[in-house]
Amino acid sequence: MKLSKEDKEKEHLCYMLYSEGTKRTYVGYTVNLQRRIRQHNGEIVGGAKRTRRGRPWTPVLTVSGFPDQVEALRFEWRCHHPTKFIRKGEKPIRGHGFEGRIRSICSILEMEKVCSKATCLNDLSLQINWLYPKPEPDFLVEFRLRKFDFKVKGENESPKGEDEENG
């Protein structure tokens, strides 16, 4: 599939939503998260049928850094089918509920590929972005530290230029 220049310049991301009312989660794909959340919450037309019940939906996290729509949709598909067609030795988790879904996404990010035709996940510059108003679960912080060399803002950071002056 040939991708246009415009498609390559968009930020392709997968997102997880949570409904406090129904305690359900939803994973989807978009290039415009704010618009997509408004669609899911019924503010504008175009939300998924599966999110009509449970409004309002709150964004929990995004996985960003996909090079194009195809790779992001492959990741979304794997989130919906975590244990289907897996490679030998891979053990993705089928999570239920808020934390279970997050654990499932983390286990998918540990896989070599999300499907046979996908780019190797280690070759992509993916990031997990926490959006939920409550603190991130400890296991996710630990996963991000291990997988992405993630730093909590302000942790082990020196003010700009300080290293240059002392070094």
C-alpha cells in the first residue's frame, strides 16, 4: 500500500478510553485524539457504536510513534485480539478491566511484531503517554522505565546548561 506524504506527516496513535459508569475500556486508532474523544462522547457525530453506552469516556493513555496508519491499525487489531495468531514463545496477556487492559497493551509492546506483516516493534519509536487524571499504576511506570528509558519529569534532570558549565 502506497502512503501519501500527507498520511506520513500525521501523528498516528492508538488510544485507550475508560468509562467510570460501566467500568469498561475501549481501544481505538486516530490522528486527532481530541476530535475522536468528542465523537465517542456524542458531542459530534462519528463515535463508535461500542462507546454509545458508558458516556462520558475518559482518555487513559495513548501509544504514539507509529510511522503510518497501517502500523497503528495493526497495533489496534492486536489490542482487540491479543492472543490470536501469536508467535511461538510470545505470551500476550488478555486483560480485563482498567488495569488488565493496560497490562495487555504492555505485553503487546513486548512482542517482536503485532502480526506477521508488521514492522518489528523494536524498530519503531513508540511512546506510552499517560492522560488519565489519576496516578499511573506502578507496574506501568516500571514498564516505561524498562522499555522506553522513561523519566518522570524533574527526576534526575539538571537545569538547562548546568551540565555544560560543570563538564
